[in-house]
Amino acid sequence: MRADSVEVSWDADKSNWLVRIASGEEVIRRRCHVPKNADEQTLRSAAQQTVKDEGYDAEVISIHR
């Protein structure tokens, strides 16, 4: 299935990255345990793996620091 949008953002309360996968009305949130100062490629790779693990694929991944 194709995800409508994928966003990665830092969750200061939990001190880890949050991957938000939206597909229609369904929104899946998963934690991603990479360092806060990880580079963009590392974040994209981790988010892509999370998306794949959930059974989706995505072309665009937005990163909000």
C-alpha cells in the first residue's frame, strides 16, 4: 500500500524520533531510536525501514527538526 504522507519529527517529551505514516484516515505513529543529531540520510533510511515494516511504501518523507 502507498502511504499518503510520511513525516519524521523529534519528540522532545520521549527523546526520540517519531515517524508518522498517514494513509487515508489511518495514521500510524512509530518511534525511531536514532540519535537526535543524526544526519538526514540516516533519518530517511530509518523512516523508510519503519514504513516498510508497516507494509507501506512512500516516495516522499518529510523531516521536521
